[in-house]
Amino acid sequence: MPLLRKLVRAFLFLYFGKRGFKRNQFKSIISPIEIETSESKIMEKRVNEFIKIIKPKLIPLSEFVRIGSKFDGGYVVPKIAINHSSYLISGGISNNNEFEIHLAKKGLVGVQVDYSITEPPVKHSNLKFLQKKLGKDITLEEVSNFFPLQKGGILKLDIEGSEYKVLKDFNRFTIYNLITVEFHYLDRLIDSKFYSDFRKSLLRINKTHSLVYLSPNNCCGYSIIGGQPIPRVMEFTWLNQRLFKKIPKSRIRDNYRQLSAPNKPTKASLDISNLFPNW
């Protein structure tokens, strides 16, 4: 059996080697596209533009609080957003809605949307649950209309890739004090159509909100794009500029990494200091 395995492996290396595939230091096969993507000057330009768009505006560490689980399911948010908000829209809770329950106990009313479960893991009288797929069965516009006369909401999205369509189809970002989104499949930045649409959504949010925090999810590692390590999954947090102006700006080089905790405690944490210099 070991001999057969070696023969098969040798055949595969020979077969893929003729097609431009290479082996890395671990003797794994790397495709030509992966090599080209990591070395491309075009991708370098794209990633540098992306980094400028997502550069966080710094506020003091003392203005943040972590809500929800210690690891996966917890979110770092500015305290001022919670204190000035009255409702919550949450897309994606799966088996953990500690974040939502924490806000409900503070008096916020909200809607939780998740098609993958039949009921939330923990219930609260302030929280309504919809077993629907956000972006397909119901739009963010429709869910936001549950609170038609109110401003000052909190929007949280962790919907496994559907966030791109949901944000692309939505325009009323001003009604939210806080927007926190976990973006998946960021290795797709190499796709021109994907990047163009994503870039437009980011710029539209940036018109009314300031990005104040980034955190990598260490579930899925990095992709090397244009020479830069980009986490495949990363959490973005925006604060409405109306509230951002009320916070004293940070004048010292705080280490924002201390706010975060790895989503997967058994895996190494990811460093994003190339994206977030104060990380």
C-alpha cells in the first residue's frame, strides 16, 4: 500500500508539473493561478486600494466593549452605539445568539433572521425570529421596515457569504448607528466583478459611517494576493459619523489587538497589521 501511494503521488506531481503546477515546502501542489495571484502587480494595486478603503479611524480603546461569546459569536463595538440605539437587526445566529440576548437585556428590540435553524438557541421577549434567508427570502430593506419610524439601529450580519448581495441591494445605511459585518471568502478579491461590487458597497457605507475596527477570523487562514496576506474571513465594524464625531480621537498608538479574541481558540491568531497598523 505505501508503494502504491508513492507511485500515485509521483504520477500526480508529474502530471500537474507539466501543467505549470508547483510544489511548496510542504510538498503540496500549488496551482499556476495561485502563484500568479500572489505575485501579480495588478493584484498588488487592487489590494493597496482595498487597504486604503478599509483603513480604520482610531478611537480610544476605552470606547469599545466586547459583547457576546468570548470567542466565535462575540463582537467588539463602540459603547456609544449601544447607548444611542433602540433596535437591532441581526442576520445569522446559528447556535449562538449571546450578542443579541445581551442587547435585548439592555432594552433593545430586534429581529433575528436565520434560515438554517427553526428557532433561536435562547429566546427573549424583545427579539423576534424569522426563519428566512436574508437576501433571498427577505431583503434587508423589508426587515428594516419592522422599525419604519425609528433611527438609531444596530445591524449585524454573519450570513456566510450572502452579506455581499444584502449590502449591494440596500441604501439606507444612515438609519443604523452601528454596522458590523463578517465578510467571508475575501480570497474572491481576485475576481474583478466581485471586487467592483464589493468596493462600491464599502464606499457607500463609508459615506455615512466610519470604519473603526477590523478583526480577522482565524477559522480559514490567509490568501496571498498581490504580495499581501488577506484573511479569508474578517469582521468589519462601522460607526455612524454622527456618533463618531462625539468620541475623543485616540492620540496614542493603542494596540487594538487586545480587544479581540481568536474565533477558534485552538488555532493560531492571525496578524492583520498590514491592514490595521495599530493591530
